[in-house]
Amino acid sequence: MRLLARVGSLRAVVAVTVGFIALNMLLVVLGNVTDYGTNEAFVRHVLAMDTTFGEGLKWRAITSPAIVTIVYVAIIVWEAISAVLLTAGTIAYLRDREDSARKFASAGLLMVVALFLGGFITIGGEWFAMWQSKDWNGIGAALRMVTIAGFALVLVHLTPRRATP
């Protein structure tokens, strides 16, 4: 019964949730590194705005290969740092180090939200009009990540119930 209580505890729920988000981000980084060309093409097309229909916004387009590379590498580094922080948070939760676990997990989750809400939905979606593209539109995937990370942030900041004597 004690094991069941521990498995069903808020700390266990948060550890598992943060752990799977860490794994997801690690796999995202792995995919971006091992399939560099495919994922770089996504960034290149979004920045170039070459599949959008709003001609009045095309002045925002970026077509410099050097800038595309810098942006894509920055995204990968950002994802890798968030994965490391989330992994550290998961390990700290499993070791019953609540304060450091919460700090690591919060930092990693905030980075995920910042990347997908700030980077993909706001900058990519609105500034570069990604929402107009049928071929290079990542808003759905970004929204999924924001929702998952936001949910996890709420879990991380819930106060666990204390057992009554």
C-alpha cells in the first residue's frame, strides 16, 4: 500500500510528466541533428516566407543562408538546454530533492513554452506568417508542445497535500 501511495503521489506524477517531456525534447534534438537537412528546410522555408500568400508581409522574409543556419542551430541548442534541465529536474524529483527539482523543471518547461509559443507560434506563425503555409506550418505541433509544457508547469507548482494524522 505504501508503494501505491508513493506511485500515486504528486511528486511521482510530476516526475513522470517532466521525464517524458525531457525524453521528448531529447528525441527532438536527436531528430534535428540526425535529420539536419529536412528540419533545416522547415526553418528555411518559414523564414523565406516562400509558401505564404500575403504579399504585403514579404518584406519580413529572411533568405540569407547564414542567418537560417544561425537560427536553426540556436533552436537546436535551446532544445538541448531545455532537455538537460528537464532531465535534471526529473532526476531531482526521483531523489526527493523537491526545491531543486522544481527549479530545474520550471526552467526547462519555461524554455519549451518560450520556444514553441514565442518562437514558433508568435515569431514563426505571425511575424513570418507561417499560418498561411499549407506546406511549412508547424503551429499545430507547437501548440501541442505549449499545452503539454503549460500543463506540466501547473503540476510542478502545485503544493502537495500533506497527510493528515
